[in-house]
Amino acid sequence: MSDSNTTDFTNPSTFILLGIPGLEAAHVWISIPFCAIYALAILGNFTILLIVKIEPSLHGPMYYFLCMLAVTDLALSTSTVPKMLSIFWFNSREIDFSACLAQLYFIHCFSAMESGILVAMALDRYVAICHPLRHSNILTNAAVAKLGLAVVLRSSMLVLPNPFLARRCPYHRTNIIPHTYCEHISMVKLACADIRVNNYYGFSLIFLITGVDVFLIALSYTQILRAIFSLPTKDAWAKTFWTCSSHLFATLAFHIPALFFILTHRFAQNVPLHFHVLSANMYLLVPPMLNPLIYGLKTKQIRKRLLWLFPHKEA
């Protein structure tokens, strides 16, 4: 393996993931909060799924979208963390070339799905506040299923060219990826070929997915705020805005780190590499942990059912 970075190859059988470059000595310590965040994400999202399943009053569009978000969060974190922890704990840095391409695809695909689901949830909040009497007629179970399918198809199809674009590149010089997972740009930077097509397509995905989704969410909240400010009293303002607060916090928790990661990775060339890698990991790890906490603490029906599941003894 010591010669793996100098071997003359076009398509390597394996890549080597370095983990967090410059912080290798601290990998074990870094793994502790990463493992804790992952455990909380798994526990929280499975709890959300269980509560929605067993509570009939939660069988509605908002909570169906929340279940989609929970499943996506589980898939997103699981596509990265197990391999990451194997690097930190067992120094298991090798990853098969095909497995690297698959991980690349799933990471970007599930990230795009999460963004799309947040748009669908913004639509649900818009209809619930701006057209409350028509909510049940507009967002029927069939409409929710179609929206979910549209999100899955959009993400799957738009991200699909990424692994093929990465696979076509020759890798003569090195197969060492200075990262904890197979991220598209980090991988193709190793290629001994013109990667402008990869870069152009990566930029197009930023606009087609992140840009469009942020615009649609902002448009929804513009209409929501107009409806809120037209209410007669401040108490009505607060009560109506409170119904949107969980989704708003979840949206900010996902898109702010995502935009920060995209901008620093693309344009901040003087930022240390370990900072890039850490921010990339936080962008994928923190939202799956926060979403169940946000909805669990701020949604009365979920909070009540959660207390029923985990009763406390009276003093």
C-alpha cells in the first residue's frame, strides 16, 4: 500500500481516504463527538418514524413529509459515518473504486433529496396558512406521494451523471483522497485530465438544486409572511408563525451549512484543508441530528406522544 500513490494506473482498484489531513493524531478524539452525533441521529429519526406510525392524529401531509425527511437523514448519515469511523478507529482507509463512486452518488443524491423535501414541506406550510380551507383538498395522500416521488426522481436523475463523469477520468498520479468520504470534487481533483466538464456540471447542480430550492422556499415564506402580517392581532401573528418555526429552523440548519461548505470549498482556496473536511462532515452530520430535536421539541403532538413512550416516575 505504500506504493499506492505512485503506481501507474488509469482506473485504480482502490482509493485511500486520509480522514482529516493534518489531524490524524486526533482521529480517535474526533470520532467521539462524530459517533455521538450519529447515534443521536439514528435514535431521533427512528423515534420520529415510530411516533408518526403509531399516532393516528399524525397521519397527515406535514408528518408524511417529516417521515420522508427522517428516512433521508438516516440514509445520508449512514452513507458516510460507518466508513468514517472505521478510518478513525481501525485505520481502515482503503475503499474500492466502485464503492467510492457509489458513496459519491448516494451522498449527493440524499443531500439533494433532503433539499427537495424541505421545499415540499414549505409548500405544505404555505397551503396550510394561505389556503387553510383547501389544505386537505390540495395536499391529498396522492398529491403527497407524487411530490415525494418527484423529489426522489429529480435527485436521482440530476446526480446520476456525477459518478460517470468521475469514472471516465484517468488517475495516473495518486489514488489518495484527502477526505473522510468520496466527495465528487475532492475525487476528480486527483485526475490527470481536463475536469472542466465535472466542474461545470457541479456548478449547474448548485443552481438547479440548491439555488432553485432556496428560491422556492424563500418565495413560499414571502407569501406566508404576507398572510401572517394581514392577521388582526399580534397573538395571531405569533401563533401562526409558530406553526412554521420547526420547518424554518430545519431549513436554516441544512441550507446555511450547505451554502457555507459549497462557497468555502469552491472559492476559499487559502482555508486549511482540515477546515474544509471538518465543515463538509458537519454539513452532513448535524442536520440529521438536529431535525428530530427541532420537530420533537416544537411539535406538540410529537412531544406528547414522546412523553407517553418514555414515561417518567413521579417524585
